[in-house]
Amino acid sequence: MIFPNNVEIIEVGPRDGLQNEKKFVSTERKKELIRLLASTGVNRIETASFVHPKVLPQMADAQEIVAYCNELGIPYMALTPNRKALELAIEAKVPQIAVFVGASETFNEQNIRRSIHDSLQECSEIFAMAKQHGLFIRGYVSMCFSCPYEGPIQYSQVKRVVRSFIDGRVDEISIGDTNGQANPRIVFERFQQLQMDFPTTTWVGHFHDTNGLALANIIAAMQAGVTKFDASIGGLGGCPFSPGATGNVATESVVKMLHEMNIETGLDLQKLQQAKDYAVSLL
């Protein structure tokens, strides 16, 4: 087996981890979580989502959160699912943005009430506008392995979205096991095929731990050459449009495993534990 010397962990807890919580987490407590996470040495944090408050009430304080991130001077990312959201992010001086499209037609319709075709069309407009403002762009592809509505997802479905993202000149693409049903074999084979078809693209692995296979899937992805992974402090998270899916893989668990394998992350495990204890207290 071949392992990298270094892996980048992108912390998604403040956005992906908290977005599905029914009880509103106060803005001040979110800020404290972000501060604790920044102290761990993490390179990037996904902190907010510019989604209408009626859709995601938990993200209603996005403007104040990103203003705080700008004060801290940390590298961070915000989700901008449509043109209006991007305009708000640009106004707030967000340095990195993310968009998402499902590889599953049914999931995409359930999640954002649009076909994949229509979503990709809007994404191309978002990408062009973001590039004009010099923003770093991440593209999320959701449901890349299986879907609670459609069952197994074919590689061609993933490739369709990936191709459109690459044509839009995104800076990285996060491949998501959104409902946590992937296994190490399909993870390795899917990333290997993506690497072969798009060798210059930067890939990120995004795994949920529904079946307890997230760590094994990270190892499988590393074997295919992936060196960047999303993780959520305390394993917070879940997708409201993916029935049965549990949280993201826990940041502290990923870092502990990697450090025991002599793979550097640049993160302080003791400070991660402190951040984890605080994150759990928010629920």
C-alpha cells in the first residue's frame, strides 16, 4: 500500500455539521467554535452558507459569521448555491466559495428543486462571476456512490457533473458519499477512474459515517491518490434530504488515525479534542 506524507483536512463542521440542527446555535457560540477550530492549525474551515433563512434557519447569521472570519484572518469557505448567494458572498468579501450539484437526478430535485441540467447551467454563471472576482471555487458533487432514492450511482452520472465543473474552471472538486453507503472498493475504483479521466484536477474526499466505513474509505481514497479530505468536528452533520444518513466523519478520528500512520496533517490533536468537546456541547 502507498500512503502520502501529508494530508490536508478541510473542516466543515460550522457549516455542514450544524446546518441540520433544529435548535438554533447562537452566533456567539458559532464564533467560539470557529475560533477553537482555527487554533488547531486547520488550513481551511467551511463556516457559513448564504441560503435563505426560511430554507436553512441555522445559517441565517451567515453575514455576521463571515465578518468574524475576516476579522480573524483565517482561510475559510462559504456555500453559495445560487447567483444571489454569490452576490452576498462577494459583498461580504468571502475568499472561497462552494457550490453543489447531485449526481442523482432525484436527489438534486429533492435537495434544490432543480434538474441537474438546470443546476449546472446556473453553476456555469456562478463560476464565471466568481472568477471575475478572483475567488477560489470548490464544486461539491453529492451522492457519488449511491442514493437513497435511486440506489447505486453509475460513474457516468458522476462524470457528467465533474466535466461541467471542470469546464467552469473550479479549483477543486469534493466527491461526496452523502448518505454514507460507500465501501472501500467502490471508493478506490471511482477515484482511480476520476484520476485517469481528469488527471490535473484536485480531488477532495467527503465521507459520512453511516455504516462506520468512513475511515476505511479515506484509506481507500488515499490509495487512489487523494490527499485532501473534508471532516466535521465531533462527527457533526447529516443531510436533511438523505434519509438515514448520519454525520460526517469526525475530524479528530481522522487526524488520530493519520498521525498514528505517520501522515502529517499540521493539526494539534489535543486542541481538536477541546474543539470537539465544545462542538458536542452545542447540540
